[in-house]
Amino acid sequence: MNDDELLARVRAAFDTLDPLPEAVLAAGRSALAWRTPSAVLAALTGDLAGRVAGTVRGGGVRALTFTGPGLTVEVEVARSGWDREITGRLIPSADVVVYVRHPDLAPGEVTARVEASGLFCLPRVPDGVVSLDLRFPDGTSVVTSWIRL
């Protein structure tokens, strides 16, 4: 018996005696789907929590700034019922599609195209950790740091 055969038998024994729960497999697949290996990071450089004027129901809006090489992403996060609404501006404006990365969302479930003015809106984003993936037409990507909403 060689090493590969031994590992196959050990794997089969674990699959039979202690199988991996489907939720764990789904979380692992989802984590790999979030990966954008060639993406450039836009790091969080400003977080003004609650310093922007409150909404009608009294909840504050959180203003965040992410800075990457040659661009800035300014976003405001407001409560919208049970979810959050993310409105943002890309400086300088570019032809970009913005994808929300979130553990409870399938890849590509919440997206928005940046308008010519640089503005975008992402409604219905659940609470939790979030990152934005900005994808350019040439295939390059810029991802923001992960933040907790």
C-alpha cells in the first residue's frame, strides 16, 4: 500500500464515521467564491460612525472612506428596515460594477453599476461583515477592507 492509497482509506473512514456537515462545506465553498486573488485592496481610511445627520427614524448614517491606488470609494451606510442601504461614490468615476461580498449572500446577488457621475446604490444588504468588490471592464478588481455593519 502506498501513501495515496492509505490517505484514501483514512478519508473514506472519516467520511463514514464523522462526515462533514453540509453547512460547513457550503461555508467553505462560499469563502472560496469570495476570493479575488488578483484584486487590489482599498483600505479603510475613514469611519465616521453616526456623525452624519440622522435619518427620519433617528438612526445615524455611517460614512466610510476606502482608499486604494488611484481611487477613493466613499460610502454611506443607512438602516433600511432590517437591512442596510449602501450608497457610494467612486472617485474618479469609472465604468465599474460593484458587488457586495457577505456571508449570507450568494456571489453576485447584490450588485450595482457605477453611474457616469461616480454614484452607486446597493439596497437590501444584511447586517454582518461586508466587503465591496469593484470590477472594471478590463477584468481587474479592487476590493475594500471587510467591515461590520
